Amino acid sequence: MKIPKGKLPLSIMAIVICTVVFAGLIFTEDLWAMTGRSIFKHKSCSKKETVTNSSKNTTVREKQKVTSFDDDFIDEDESYLNSHQSCSIENGKWVFNTSAELFYTDESCPYLDKQIACLRNGRPDSDYLYWEWQLDDCILPRFNATALLEKLRGKRLMFSGDSLQREQWQSLVCMVESHIPSDKKSMKRSPSLSVFKIEDYNATIEFYWAPYLIESNSDDPIIPDTKKRILRVDSIAKHARHWVGVDILIFNSYVWWTSDPKMKSLWGSFANGEEGYEELDSIIAFTMALRTWANWIDSNVNRSSTRVLFSTASPTHMRSADWKKEKPTRCSNETKPVIERGYWGTGSNKRMMEVVSSIVGRMKFPVTFVNITQLSDYRKDGHVSLYTGELSDKEKDDPYTYADCIHWCLPGVPDTWNQILYSYL
Ligand SMILES: *[C@@H]1O[C@H](CO)[C@@H](O)[C@H](O)[C@H]1NC(C)=O
Ligand SMILES: *[C@@H]1O[C@H](CO)[C@@H](O)[C@H](O)[C@H]1NC(C)=O
Ligand SMILES: *[C@@H]1O[C@H](CO)[C@@H](O)[C@H](O)[C@H]1NC(C)=O
Ligand SMILES: *[C@@H]1O[C@H](CO)[C@@H](O)[C@H](O)[C@H]1NC(C)=O
Ligand SMILES: *[C@@H]1O[C@H](CO)[C@@H](O)[C@H](O)[C@H]1NC(C)=O
Ligand SMILES: *[C@@H]1O[C@H](CO)[C@@H](O)[C@H](O)[C@H]1NC(C)=O
Ligand SMILES: *[C@@H]1O[C@H](CO)[C@@H](O)[C@H](O)[C@H]1NC(C)=O
Ligand SMILES: CC(=O)N[C@H]1CO[C@H](CO)[C@@H](O)[C@@H]1O
């Protein structure tokens, strides 16, 4: 916090500080209510009225913003899931089916990153390819690449988020690319923006890298030392300008927030250089960032021409004790999903999911909340594990250190996410 010292009388400084701290509290009110404890309890404010007034003002401002977006919204949505209200993609089970259709293989699709092409990298078992997510109350519609391309005609679809989101993008590209003649498709990749173009349909399937959604000093290039990463929790313009003009936006952000319990965060008036950061609980920082994202969507995205979806956490499988394995082998050697119905492992943070659901639920913009967490949590068998194609034999003997239990093999679980996405479009 850098407030010019000695220039302001102490009482005014106290009011300023209390107001700003309270602004932080407003940001995090859900979370506060959820956990029943004050996150800023060590900073007590003596001038209560100031706090009350600032709260009133904020409320008024928010109300004004809300009403100004009450324009007519024409619901042209005829998607499968919207017309089957009782059907929930969350409730179902994985069924092993060797006659299940594979949309592509890691040999057939030229657009897969090497690190996730598990079979090519020597993964010996292949049962993980043949599990189908079957819903309790209805049937997930069959993925139809041609029908999807028709839906995308003249449109831009963009995934934006972290490397899991990039996997889902690659998966979708692979699911449609074999239906497009080779001279009618093109791929342009760069560290931040990658675009798959389908000429005959004048459509694109894109990926834009924004692992925290908001800005940070570690977007590109990535800072490997998580302690040196600094988030700008209320700055989003740098990324958001890439979202303008896109017709279907699909977001995620999860695993980058789980690297440390506390994260260095800058916001608002504290943002005078990288010195002014505060260490916030990562879930608080996540809440603030998501609010920033939600505000941007609410005030910048045209409801009658744009779809916005938000995918919940892609779970990790780092702790083999979660599924009662004695050896700490992470997800290595796992060849079957968890069978126990209602399983939640420690690799999916329910609180973060509730933050997403409560913020998204209160937005003016009708964002589609895509809840893929638990269904993916069953799939301890689906990760890249030791088959990144980059490990030595010696490293493979040490799965505790080297197994990748964050990313998924492709083909694999993200294909199911795309079948679900398809059913929402
Ligand atoms: C609240 O709004 C009133 C009038 O709109 C203004 O005079 C006052 O300074 C504001 N208070 C705070 C704390 O922003
Ligand atoms: C997401 O789905 C799971 C079931 O798969 C459910 O337990 C959980 O409450 C859902 N989360 C939200 C925020 O709706
Ligand atoms: C397995 O997949 C095939 C092809 O999609 C389907 O016809 C069949 O009903 C599935 N079997 C089960 C048990 O779900
Ligand atoms: C896929 O969609 C196309 C275009 O809508 C349709 O002509 C075709 O019959 C569909 N294929 C299947 C297998 O449903
Ligand atoms: C192709 O789609 C873009 C939007 O994605 C649009 O601006 C452009 O006019 C379209 N071109 C044609 C020839 O339809
Ligand atoms: C929003 O999109 C609709 C349909 O494309 C268009 O008619 C309208 O002018 C757009 N509104 C704004 C504010 O851009
Ligand atoms: C994985 O399974 C193989 C073959 O079943 C076995 O030789 C190996 O020791 C297992 N590795 C671990 C870490 O359990
Ligand atoms: C500092 C300040 O503006 N305080 C005001 C807060 O609001 C109450 C009434 O709602 C006023 O009486 C205070 O003067």
C-alpha cells in the first residue's frame, strides 16, 4: 500500500484505507458469508459510518449498471439441453463400451501437442479411450461434426483460459478436422492466440491463452517460480480485447489458482508498480478476478449475438490416497475410473466451484455454467501421467515427482467435454 505519507491527516488516511479495504470485502462478500469469517479481520476500521456509506454507494452504482442492460433479449436458443430442462449433464455414469465411437486418434489428428498424445508416447493400456459418459435422465446427443460446422457458419468460437482449455480446443479441432478437405482448413498457432480456420464455413475455432483470465506478470512468458507471480486482479483489458467480436466464448480458470495458498495481488489504487501488491488467500484473489471478468462480460458483450460459457474446474489426481491406494503413485498406473458414485477427490476444490457458480449466477449476462468437475473427477485413468514423451526411464520410475496428473490424454476426457459443449450450443 503506497499512500503518500505525511500529506494527509491521519483520520482521512484511516477513512481511505477503510473504504478501500471495505471495497475488497464487498468483492468477496459471498465468500465471506460462505466461510463465516472475515478475511480482513486483522484490519479493523474505526469509522463505521464511512464503511456503510461506501457500501450504499457501491450498491447504487451496481443497480444502475444492472438496469442499463435490461434491453430485450431474444432467446433463440434451441439447443438440446435448453429444451430438456430436466436433463442434467452432471448426473450420470461412465460406461465401458468398446464399440464407442472414437472421433480421432493421436495418429490421425495432426494438431495434437506431443505431450498429450499418450499412445504415441508409449502408453501401454488403451481402455481409457472407451469410457462413455451416459446421463441418468436422458441421452447425450451424438456429436455430429457436420452439424457443428453448420452451427459455426460465419462465426468465431473461442476457448480462453489455461492449458486444460487449450486441450479442449485441440480436442474440438480434432473432432471436426477430418470432415474438412485439407485445402479448406488451416492452423495458425502462436503462444497467445491460435486459430483453426474452416474456409467453406467462414468459421474459426480459436484458443486464447489467459490462464488467470485477468492479467498477471506470468501470462507470457510464464514465470515458473509461482512465488514470483503477481496478479492484477482488477485488470482484464489486455486479454479482453481479444474476446471482442467472438460469437461463442468458452472460459475456464482453475488450476493456476491452486499453486499456492496465498497469491501476490495488485488492484485498484494499490497498483503503483509491482511493489504495491498484497498477499491474498488464493480463493479471495480468484473471487476478485472472476468479478472483474464478470463485470467485463456484463458491460461489454452483446447478449443478442454472443454466447458465453464457463467450464468448472478440471480436476487433478495427485493424491492416490483419495482412491485408497497405499503407495503415493499419483495417477500413474491407473487404468480404470473411480466407480464409487458421488466421488470427490482433493484435486477438485468445491469452494472455488461455488465461487464460480455464485458469481456466474448473479451476472446480468446469461452465462452457461458447464459443470464438468465431478464427472471428470472419476477419471483418474485419463491423465497423461508418465506418457508425455519427455521422460527418461529413470524419471518414469518416480511417478510421485514426474507423473502429469493435471493434463489429459487425447483422445480422452476433453472429448466428452466437447460432446457436452455440443449439446449446449
Ligand atoms: C457517496 O455518494 C455521495 C453522493 O452521491 C457522495 O457525496 C459521497 O462522497 C459518496 N461516499 C463515498 C464514500 O464514496
Ligand atoms: C456440479 O455437479 C456436481 C455433480 O456432478 C454437484 O455435486 C455440484 O454441486 C455441482 N456444482 C454446482 C456449483 O452446481
Ligand atoms: C456402445 O456404443 C455403441 C455405439 O455408439 C452403442 O450402439 C451401444 O448402445 C453402446 N453400448 C452401451 C452398453 O451403452
Ligand atoms: C449430421 O448432421 C448433418 C447436418 O445436420 C446431417 O445431414 C447428418 O444426417 C447428421 N449425421 C448423423 C449421423 O446424424
Ligand atoms: C466471415 O465471418 C466474419 C465473422 O466471423 C464476418 O465478419 C465476415 O463478413 C464473413 N465473411 C463472409 C464472406 O461471409
Ligand atoms: C447486438 O447484436 C444485435 C444482433 O446482431 C445487433 O442488432 C445490435 O445492434 C447489437 N447491439 C450492440 C449494442 O452492438
Ligand atoms: C505399474 O504397473 C507395472 C505393471 O503392472 C508395475 O511393474 C509397476 O511397478 C507399477 N508401478 C507403480 C509405481 O506402481
Ligand atoms: C461520511 C458520511 O458521508 N457519512 C454519512 C453516512 O450516511 C449517513 C446517513 O445515511 C449520514 O448521516 C452521514 O453523514
